[in-house]
Amino acid sequence: MDTIDLLLTRRSVVAKDMGEPGPDDATLDKILGAGIRVPDHGKLGPWRIQVLRKAGQKALGEVLAKIYAADNPGAEERLVEAERLRPQRAPILLAVTARIDPHHPKIPVMEQQLSGGALCQNILVAAHASGFVAQWLTEWPAFHPEVRKALGHAPETEIIGFIYIGTPMTPPNERPRPTLEQVVSEWTGPAA
């Protein structure tokens, strides 16, 4: 498939609809290698990627269940169990983080954040190009300080999101997308 067709056919698949196989080590390395080839003003490399295979996913699930139960006293066990299973929905889970420097003299915060977003998008496209599906999610764990701490990050590190990668269990459905007429315009100069 050529690159334009690849981009035009990429879509997210819900993590719960993924299964085995996931990418092997060599393929995952290529996906991650494509991920880091992003615009990065000042070569800051503010982002990091943690790979969670089944053991890491299970360990994170225990962390999420414990945090959820503590934050929601009296929660039904089925809800706690859903949090335990949350990170275990696909063969590969990536935790993508960034340490943004809000005081950098030359690189605006937005550019640092957008570099991390571009990294995540590159991973999604590279997974698709490799024959897999992926979903980039944040959900509550991305914003909880105890999750960040459990993953070994400093308080100023942000979780950009979690990317699930696997094989679709059912064919993905297309979703409505805006038309070019809705989102593209041509600017020819200031209004008179």
C-alpha cells in the first residue's frame, strides 16, 4: 500500500476488540523507531516510551485496581476488576510520557507537547503499516499522580497516553469524518 493510502485507511480500533498476535520484538522496534522520527525543536526529546507486555500489564492492572478502590470506597468488585483488566486489553501496551520544560528560553510548551503528539501519531501509523491496529487513550490513569509514580516518573512528568497494539478481532468500522469543505479554507490576505 502506498503511503497516502496507508494514511487514508488508518483508524483506531477499540482496545477491547484486539487480540493476539501483537508485534514481535523486531516489528515493535521498527514501530517505535518510526515513532521517534518526529519534529522536535531544539532536539529536546521530551518524551519517553515504556513497553508493557503481559507481566507489566498485569502489574499495572493491580496498581489501577488498588488506586480505584481507594478513590472509590464501596465500589462494586466488578468495577475494581474492570480497572484491573484495563491495561490488559491488547498484546502490547505503551505508556508514553513527556517531561515538558515550561521555562525553556526558546522552545514553547506547545511545541514540546505537539512533538509528543506527533510521536503517538507516528506509532499509530507505523502499527497500521506493520499490519496491526492501535488505539491511543488517556482515560483517568493518565492523569492520576499515583499511576505516574507507580510507573516510576517524577511529578512533573506527564502521561501523554497509553497506546494499545494488537490484531483486530473483528473488522474495524469506519467512523464519520469531517469533509474537506468543513475543515479546509484558503486564506488570501486580511479582510479589507
